[in-house]
Amino acid sequence: MIDILRNKVILGYTLFLLAVSFSVFNLEDNTSKGLLSLLNIVLIIVPLLSSIFSTIYVYNSSEFIELLVSQPVKRTTLISSISAGLTSSLMFAVLVGIGLPVLLYDRSDVGFIVVLAATLLTFVFVALAMLSSVITRDKAKGIGVSLLLWFYFAVIFDGLILFILFQFADYPLEKLSIGLTAFNPIDLCRILVLLRMDISVMMGYTGAVFKEFFEGITGYLFIGTVLIAWVCIPIILAVRKFMKKDL
């Protein structure tokens, strides 16, 4: 964690988030509008940087990892420590870059949930990056897989959902849309924030249906449980793969 925190990319990432967050709040007279603008950055930039940086870091540390594997260190300890170091460092950057401006300009529940959403997305995409870097030996392929996953969740997934809903518009697809939303952590975090802000226009079809089915604490518990699964399952798969991997 100390090694990663000294990395210039992490420092630049923190300063970038700070600059963007302060700019967003200073450009808008209404802090709610500033939070909406900040949410768009959280949903796009945070997953992208978390995924790409984590993947590149693991590949660049391959020789160091091989050295540690030859020592009396358990593989589970090694891979979980790398994951924890990446997650905590990127989370620190998010808490400073986004949490500090939110604390200064908007201390509401919505501001807290925006920071929480950014933190959860960091956890999820670090876990996915660890899995892709462990599965794929080639560095270019591993980075490509991470980019493809980010592009799929950020752009392609919503297009596929809309295509399915339009093709089967005559059928009741409300419950199906909720189930499909659980397969996209970015959409879950977006709905998590917008449920609290109560802006039905920006929630989209799945968000409106989600609010109808899950009012109050039930919706938050559902989103929290699914996001925890998005963190735990990739990490467990990465650990299992790393245990059997021939380095």
C-alpha cells in the first residue's frame, strides 16, 4: 500500500479528482446539480482508472510476485495482500479527491452516498482487474480484457437492455429488468444515488422500475448485497486461479 501510494499515477489521480470535484461545485450554484455532475464522473472515471491501474500494476509486479512465491509465503496471502493494497490506495485517492470536496460543499446524505458509490466501484473494478490479470498471462490481453469489461458495463450493457426491452415490449419485463440490472455494478451505483435524490427523469426505465419494487431500506439492502457479491466473487475466483497458476 505504501509503495502504491508513492506512485505518481495515484498522486495524479487524486489531484485530478480534487480539481474536477472543486470545479464542479464551484461552477454550480446548487450543490445538488454539482453532485449530479460529480456522479457522472464517478460512474465513468473511477471504474476506468481503478481497472486499468490495477491491471498494469499486477503485470509490472510479475517478477516481484514470482520472487515472493519462491519464498515461504502462502499464495493466498500474497494475492489477497496485493488486492488489499490496490484497493486501499485507490480508495484513499477517492476519499481525498471526492470525499473532501463533498464534505466541504455538501454534507447531506446524498453526498455521502456519492462517495460511497465511488468507493464501492473502486472495490468492484479492482476485483475484476485482479481476476483478468490472473487469468491472462499476456499483458496486452489482460489490459484489453479490463478495458472491455469497463466498456461493456459503462456503455454496451445499457444498449443491450434497451434492445431487449424494445424487442419484447408486449411482455411484462419489470422483474427481468431488475434482475438484469444486478449484472451491472455501474448501474447499481447510479440507481443507489438517484434513489436518494428522487430524480425520476434521470433514473431511466430500470431505475424507475427499481424504485417501484424496492422502496426504502429494501432497495439499499438489495444493492449493497449485490455489490458485495461483485467484490467477493471475482476475488475468490482470482485466488483459486492464482493458487493453481504455473508462474
